[in-house]
Amino acid sequence: MRLGLDVGGTKTDAVAMAPNGTIVARARLATGWGADAVVRTILDAVAALRADPALAAADIRSVGIGIPGRIEPGSGRVEHAVNLGVETLDLAAAVAPVLGVAVRVENDVKAAALGAASLRGAAQSMGYLNLGTGIAAAIVTDGALWRGARGGAGEIGHLSIDPAGPVCRCGQRGCIEALAGGGAVSARWGKPGALPIRDVFDAADAGDPVAVRLRTDLARGVAAAIRVLVLTADVDTVVLGGGITTLGTRLQGEVAAHLDASARESAFLRSLQLVARVEILPVGAPAAALGAALIGAEAAGEREVVSRG
Ligand SMILES: [Zn+2]
């Protein structure tokens, strides 16, 4: 049995994965704030899974953890997980001795990409584009994550596509994240509300010119990210995930309109059939936790394999 945890800013999603890749138990709990509380949340989540009848007498071989922030490849150390109140944390070293099994830590978007590929059950290459507070992507080819030389493959949120665009938190102008990231869009909208991106879409539907511009920029940024993923790695499919995708077909329609507009101007882009290659991850799918379980299996010296879920 392999356990996988997705430690998010508000909640932690944990799954137990059987050797055939199916999920046999799932637990969700609130994530604590700060390094000590994050460690406690992880230990509590593992205890919750172990208490599940489906895991009675099961042999737990590994624990994989997906978490926001920068992860030194192979180190188990998390840095700059600002949404969790963690500046630096040697996470594997903190939890592995208590759990008594191999622990592997990976960036949450990379874990979600691997899990999404497993849930789709398809052997083709896949780009995963996470649309949350920030924008990041990851690529799965031949059932394995493409991490890059320093683990930074897929950080396309800070690709500038508009030199005259809004200033990004990274210091550049017109980054994909500055146009399409939930945090940047909320800041530009500047009105209170629990669901600011939904508010922007609602106001745009009602004809508010500021909201229309923000929605257009958001779709423009997502469309650019999709083009980058297909043109760089020729991934068969781009799967959209993250909080903004709860807008579902409203988001997909705006993005498709941008992709269609560029296809009308370019026979080359038309030939890529981008609209048909975009999917939205089903809301609530445990992609990141499942991907973390697959990555945890690597810790025991077994290469992660995308299996039919
Ligand atoms: Zn940037």
C-alpha cells in the first residue's frame, strides 16, 4: 500500500493506493499554519488513513507528499511555501522517522500532473496547467514526470507574453501569471468577495468593462500557456486543474474563443487543433494526492508508473 498526501493551503487530501493503482481509502482534513502545524497535519492524515478498515493489516510501503513551494530535487526539503506559512522545512526528515517508512516530497503541481495522467489512464503525453492563485504547469511523458535539470520544468507562469501588461510579483511585466493567476486577477479587480474570479466573470457577463478586460486577460494568459505547452513538448492533451477551473465551461468557453481567434489568423495554429486538446480535471478528483502516492513509490526504488485508475 502506498499513501499519498496533497498538502494545500486550506486542506490536506490523503489517499491510500493499492498496488494496482486504485484508491482504497481517502481522508481530508484542514491544514495547519506554519511548519510545526504542517508536520502535525501530515501525521494526522496518515493516522486517519491507517484507521480506515480498508487498511487493516495492510503493509504501508511509502508515503509521498505533494506540497506547494520549491522542492530541491530529491531532498525532501520545502522552501517558500508562502500559502502554508513555511519559509523552509526539511519535511522528509521531520516525518519519515515518525512514520517509519520511506517519504518522498514533490511540488504539488508536479504531483497533480502525475495523478491526473494516472486518472485519465491514457498512455499519451500530457501537460497539466494549474490555474490557482499562481500559474504553473508540469509535463508527463511516457508515464513519468519531466522534471528538468533543476526541477523547474513547467514554470511557465513567469513567461512574459505582453511587455505592456501589468507588473508581475516576479518583477517582469505581462507574465502569464500576472494576466491569469487568481491572485493577480483578484488584486486588479480590487473588490472584496469570497470568490473574486467568479465575481469577475459574473460582472463581465453583466457588461462591466473592467471585468470584461480582466476576463479577457485571464483567457489570453491561459490560451498562451496552452500554446506554450503544446509547442514546447507537443503534449497530446492539456489538462486544466486548480481552483479557477471550478468555473468549468464558462472558463473553457472563454479560452476556446481565444484559441479559435488565433487559429483563424494562422493556418499553423489551426493545424494544432488546440481547442480539442484541452480538458478540465473533474472537480474534487484526487489527482495531487494520487500523484504523490505514485511519487512515494519512487522512494522505494520503484519508478512511478501511470496505471489505469
Ligand atoms: Zn512573473
